[in-house]
Amino acid sequence: MDTSQLLKGVLDLAVLAVLRKDDGYGYDVVRRLRAGGLNEVGDASVYGTLRRLYNAGMLTSYVVPSEEGPHRKYYSINETGRARLAESRETWRSFASTLDGLLEEVAA
Amino acid sequence: MNTQALGVEHYLAGMRATLDDLPPNEVAEIMEDVEAHVAELSTELGEGETLEQRLGSPEQYAQELRQAAGYPARTERLPVTTKQQWLTRPRAAAWGLVAATGVTLLAGTVALKEPAVLLLPAAILVLSLALVHDRGPLQQEIMNLPETHRLEKWLTPEQGTPAERALTYLKSLQPAWWLLRAGLLGLGAVLLASRDLLGFLAVAGIAVLSVFAGPRAKVDRRWLWFSLPASALAVGLLFQVIDVTANQLAYSTSRSSYMPPAPQSYENIYAYDENGKLLTNVLLYDQDGQPINASRNYASSCNEPGSGPEPVIPANRYPRPQIDYENGRCYTVAPSVPSPSSTPSGESAAPSSSGSATPSSVPPTSVSPSK
């Protein structure tokens, strides 16, 4: 199965998760997701997700000037984002265990 | 390097074209992210590798981003009208900033006399910033204007040329300029303090805020709407201070060349001893043995044709006799003694604090009437 289809539903959760500890700019977030094992995540999808989370009020942003090249816009998670992350994590866990259960039955 | 930069520009232009149906401020925010991304990726590209190979076409990239961001599907109507528009809000705002900075420079040269002129550039600044305030801190639309590109190209000469080294050096002086600017503005505020309280408060406020505006403008270009005119105002004030100082210097040197060195506003001198007794016939000399002469405002009247010549008394003998002239002749009379509690009749008390015998009137000095 194509994991990119699965990713679409949970990319919000993944992005919020990698921003949980440290702020990051777009390409930073892409790298962290890939380092975490999501190799197939598309750059543009991550940037789009960041914009959506930002517009939904779960992230704040600030600009850090750079001597060479364009300035970098960092995103950081706020309280709303943390609440959503906690909530989504519960949803994901129960969903995953439900699916695990279904898959066990299939395997058995 | 050059072809790479071209590739980046081309790629970003393609993306912008695909997103241009979205609200401009949202596009600006997206492009802020994407420009940094594409620029960073382009440095990682291998030999012969293109951005398209890494990211897909600009249209694909934009499409994927739109979907992930949850933007509505592209509408085809808008781009035609926005493309053709010449007078866009970013352009108006950029030129407004330039105009306001120029006006501030001019206004700064008269701001000490008439601080209210600063309201004109302030109004232009507020209006032009209002046009683009919602377009994000990087003001990418203004940065993408052709005139901005030309300015940027002009300000970034080729590596290693003297012009480039000079600019790099000037850039390193920027924090020092911020401090100097605050100092100049503060000086302007102090000079205004006695004349115009509102002007003082305004300029003092600008001075304080200008310290923060410099570094802030590096991160949020909207601060340029404060920082650039503040610099212009500081330069204008500097011109004005130089102008005023130069005028004062010229005035004082020209004065000293044809006027007596010590301005004498007195006409007579009365000397008293420690008991409050008026001393008469006192001869006064300075450290060079030169007689000390009070100005003689009666001389002219006594030198009029038909009147007698000046009374023959040393000019530095004090108190001088007062000279009355009537019927074309000059007479010297006893000096009347002024005092803090001067009575109009000329009968006055000496300024004595001891309260001891004070001469109420002065014995006439033996000066004969002029011939």
C-alpha cells in the first residue's frame, strides 16, 4: 500500500510532534520527519501543512535573519497546538490499536 | 552560481504564477517559506541536477502545497487582471516610503524651527505602510518589484571589487549609526525642548524608538517605514545644527573684527569704598595700562556743529560728569548716583549693605563747564 495516502491523514500530527520540543523552519521540519522515518513525505506537503496549522492558530511564526540567502521563518507550537497534539495522539492510539486488532483477526 | 540563481528565480516565478489566485498576504507568507526552502535546496544540488528533478515542476509543487494547506482549487479568472496591474499596493507603498524618506530629510533641516512639518512625511508613512502592513514581515512583494531588484543589484557589486569592500565595511558600521542616529535625534529633541513641547516629545520618542528600529528592521521589513525616515530626520537635523553653528561662528568672527572686544553696555562707573562712601576722580586702567573707557553716548551731541568741543576730562576718570547741553552748548554737571532704590530726582542712596552713612547726594566734582 502507498504510504503517502496514509500520510495525508496524519501529517498534522507528525508535524506538531516534531515541533513539540524545538521550533523549526520549513526545511528543518522536513528533515526531522525524514530522520524520524517518514521518508516519503513531500516537501510541498510539509510546507502546506505548516501553513494550514498556522492559519488554524496552532502555530506561531517568527523570522530569523540570515546573512546569506533568504531569511528563515521559524514555526513554534503554541498552547492550542499542544492541546491538539495531545488530543490527536489519543485518537491515533485508539485508531491504531483498533486497526491492530482487526489485522490480528485477519492474520489469525 | 549564476545559472543556479536563475534557476531559483525561475522556479519561484513559476510557483507565484500558480498561486496568484490566493490572497496576496497568504501568497507572501507561503513564498517566504518556499524561497528559503528552494534557496537552501539549490545549494545541495549535485552537478547537473535541477530543482525540477528534486521537487517536481513549480506547478506540481504549488499544487501539492495547496492541497496540504487546504486552499481552494485554483480559479483561473484572477491572474489576468492582477498581472496587468501596474499600480499595485506594494509598489505604491514602496514609493511612498521613498518619498516620505526624502520629505523627512528636507523637513529635518527645518524641523527645529517648525517641527509641525514632520506631520507631512508621517502621514505619507502611515498611509503607505497601511497598504502593505498585512503582507507579512518580509514584504516579499516589494522585494520582487523590478525597481527593488535593480536597487538590490546596484547595492551588491561583484565580490572583491573596491565598491563591494566599501559597502561591506559600511554595513559593519550599521549598529554604530543606529546609536549615532539616536544621539542626533536626542540632540534635536533637546534643542526643541524650550520651544515646542509636542515637538520635543515626538522627536524624543522617535529617538528612543530608533534604537530598537534598526535591529528590528532586519527581521521585519515593516520597521523600515520607521527606520529609514528616522535616519533621514537625523541627517536633516545634523545639517541644520551644522548650519546654525556655522552661522553663529561667522557672526561672532565678523563681530570681533570690527567691534570693541568687550561689549560695553554701561556709560558710567561709580566706585565705593568699603564704608559705602562714593569715590570720585578714580582713574581706571586695565592690565595693559590702557584706560578703561565706558561708551560715551553724549559725545555726539556735544560735537554737533555750533556746540563746543568735548569737555577736557580723561575718559577713564570716574564717575564721569553728566553733561547737559542747552542752547547748543554743553555743560558738565555733577554725576547723579544710581542706586538699587533709585529715586527719580537723582537724590539717591549708595548701594550699601552696611547701612552706615550713605551719601544721599554727591558733592559736585570740580569740572568746569566746557568752553
